Amino acid sequence: MLSAGSEFRLTTDASTGYAAARTDTLSSSHDKQRVLLHLYLAIRDLRAGDTDEAFRTANGALAEGIRLRSGKIVDKARRFRSACTGAHRSAAVRKFDDLIHSSYL
């Protein structure tokens, strides 16, 4: 699902990262870091073959990145999408595409 040479790397233990992202382990002053962690979790889900869950997670991260007006997060979400291949566009993928095309950061 990810193209060869993708620059994304998940360097932390996935279960630790998942717990940190899904709970209040990171304080509210770390909102952007939490959103980036969600994008990395989406990459993990995509590599595991769970496309729908990956795009649901990425969609939430993108929406939050737009709310925070973070160009870095939106850019990473765009790179996540461009690294994905495959002809199947589920509802989760279409929703993500609609959101990313409507962002102007």
C-alpha cells in the first residue's frame, strides 16, 4: 500500500504510541504532537493492511490539523495520501480525499 522509498518511519513501540495517542498521556499543550502520532498510527494500520482504519485515523488527524491551522500536519497528511496506492476507494478514503482537497493551509 505504501510506495517503495516512503520516508515514513514509526520509531516508537506501536502499542506505546497507540496508548499515548488514545489517552491523555500527552498534555493539551502537545496537541500537534498527538495529531502527528495519529498520522504515524495511520501509517502503521495501512502497512498492516487495514485501509479503512488507517484512513479513519488519518481523517481525524487531518481534521484536527486543519482546526489547529498546522501546515505541517496537513502536508504530512498529503504525503500520507500520495504514498498510498491501490484502485479501491472506500468511503473512508473518499472522505479523507474530500477533506484534503478542501484544505487551504
